[in-house]
Amino acid sequence: MDYRTEKDSLGEKQISHEVYWGIHTQRALENFRLSGLRVVPDLVSALVMVKKAACLANLELGYLPGSKAKAIIAACDEVLTGKFSDNWPLDALQGGAGTSTNMNANEVIANRAIELLGGKKGQYGLVHPIEDVNRHQSTNDVYPTAVKVAAIFGCKKLSDSAAKLQGSFQQKEKEFSGIVKMGRTELQEAVPMTLGAEFAAFAEAFARDRWRTFKCEERLRVVNLGGTAIGTGLTAPQRYIFLVIEKLREITGLGLSRGENMIDTTANADAFVEVSGILKAHASNLLKIANDLRLMSLLGEIELPQLQTGSSVMPGKINPVLLEAVMQAGMKVMANDLLVTEAASRASFQIGEFMPLLAHALLESIDLLTRADEMFAEHVAGIKADPEKCRVYVDQSEGIVTAFVPLLGYDKAAELLKGFRSPGQKNLRGFLEERLGKGVVEKILSPQNLLSMGHKDHGKNTEGS
């Protein structure tokens, strides 16, 4: 292979002429062989947006000559279109608070800008990764800002996916509105309700997830770009510190703002922990509701779309595989929440050393939930109900007697139930129809009555009667 030689304070290294990264990235590539996980592409894009904003600010203030700045900006734009996607080789888990990924961006952008100026990779006299691309920046303000930008974009997508999932359940709410079934508590039959109402409750949970996720931007919009190493802005001009945020707002279209106390914004990552908690809440709903659907399928009340053969030994077996996949995504998000919490809480003094772990866990959770919501929404759209099976459970359940308490009183209802428990009785609905009349039973067990939010109170005052 054709190599070029690059130098740093530790010595020299040979770098393939085919790649756009340089000696700092090469050292990190050799040092960090941990997980096999790559830096998330969305984080790379956000980091390049930050680099472009810094370059625009430095150009406007005269800290970079026009030709050099334009080449850097053009290189950033090319990376943002997806070019050079194979030049981000680093393991997601790396020491140094993200410095290796920051230098990866600096070197790729610099080497492409050098080419645009007619030079060859490694000719850093034309464009220098640190002196030019990283001018007035530090990993400690660039990297957390990029994580927040990537997370905001991700949460916007997640909110849209949650909305689709909510819509799928709302459609089933309408479709199943007239199907009476048994509600259940403690994995036992409780009182009657409708299948539509059950799906409405699922939809409402995802509506909260949608709103909470949408509001995550407010928790992430305050960034520390311009604060450099520890949030004091040391080595950066004051005019740059104010201008670079404006440039990043223009590039991203996001309502970003500079932290009032950038030492705080640099040192403390609790905003990420808060957002991760919101993601965990969504994961909790996914787990609970997907498992409810598994149990409803087991009971035969609903029929899930058949996706694939379920067993290598049992012919004809079909398993609820998509629901199980969604549940596993939820479990992974819950585990990631612990990682985000640990990474944030183990930061020391004015830096978050474990920001790479935090970034990967948080952005992975956002992506997992987005994909899970999209899969789940499509799956729910194909669910069918079995009204007859629901009716069988209702007709045989002693729980329906509770619906007659307002009409009969507790003791009379208990007496009827005692009579039903004699040998040979199986259909409680039929038993009640014989004693109370079919019309009365149909009215009491109608969807309208069951969901009327309490029985009608005629204002009877029995005191003294």
C-alpha cells in the first residue's frame, strides 16, 4: 500500500494514502479495540455541523482566510451528504472524553479541504486539523454540543414514530369499540370492559411518550459551545463565543442557546440523564403493552399477524416474535439508561470523561425506540379480534356480577352468584338472563353502560325512609 508519514508529539506513524484520517485517529484506532461498535453516524453528522459552524464564525471574524475557510466548509458539506462514511473507524468506547472522535473529524475535514485546494492528504501547511479545523474549540465543548444536536434530531424522529404507534392503537380502539371482554387484575378476571377501551388505554400511554419525547428538545437545547476546555472560554475570542452559537442555529435549524454558566454546562451532564429517563419511560410502556398483547393472544381474544414459522421441531407453531423483539428493545433501553446515569455521575470536576459511553448509549436508545415504534405500529395495524372468544370469557366469568351491583345491591348480587355456583352451571350470563330478563342483562353488559364512568345516581336519599 502507498503510505504517508505523519508526526505528532509522540513520534511518527505511517498512514495509508487511501484514508482521510490522520495520526491522531490512527493511534486511537490502535489503542481502543473494545466493543467493535462504531461511533454512531448521527453523532458524526452533528459533530461536522459543529465544525462547520465554528468555521463560519472564524471566517466572518477574520480568523481564517477565505480560501481556506471555504475549503473547510465544502469538505463539511460533502461529509454531511454521506461521503467518506468509511473514514470513521473508531470504537464507540474510547478514553479521552471524545477527543479521538473530535480529532477524527478534524483530520477527515482537513485532508478533504487540502484536496479541494489542490494539495495531497497530509499537507497540513494548507489546512491544519487543529490550527484551522479545530480553531477556538476544545473536545470538551464540541463533543457534548454534538451529542445534544444528534439527540434532538433523534428525538424528533422518535416523537413522529411514537405518534404513528399511537395512531395504530387508536384505529384499533375504534375497530374494537363494540366488543365486550373481561378486564383483568392480578392475572385474574376482574370486571367487564371493551376491547376498544383496552386499546384506547394503550394509545393514551403512547400519547404521553410522544409528548414527552417531543419536549426533550427543551432539555437539550442549552449547549456549551464556545466554552472550550472547562467552560471559561479560554483561548477563544469573545466575539466568536457569541457568534458560533448563531451559526450552529442556522445550520441545524434548532433553537439552541449558549449556557448562562458554561462551566456548569461543561461539567454536568444531568440533562442527558433526564432525557434518558424519558426514553426509559417509553421503553417501560413498550414492554408492558407488548406483553399484554402476548397474553391476549394466548387467551385467544386477539389474533396477531403471522410473520414466520415459530419452531424448528413443532410444525405449524407461530410465535409472537415481533412483540418479543420490541420487548428486548425496551430492555436494552433500560440497560442503556443505567449506562447514561453512570457515565454522567462518574464525571469529575470540569469534564465528562465518559461522554463517549453516554453518547453511544443515549443515541442507541433513541434509534432502538424509533425502529421499535415503527415495527410495532405496523404490527398492531394487522391485529384482529375474536369477538366470540371474548364473549365466551364474559359469559362464563363471575366477574360480570359486579356490573349488576348498582341495580341489585351487593347482597342480592352475591346471592345470585351463590345460586349460579350449583353443579352444572357454566354460563353465568344465561343464568342471569333467566332471572333478570334478557333485556336487563343486555343493557347492563352493553359497551355504553360498561364505559359510562359510573352508574346514574338518581339522588335517592334513604335516610329516615
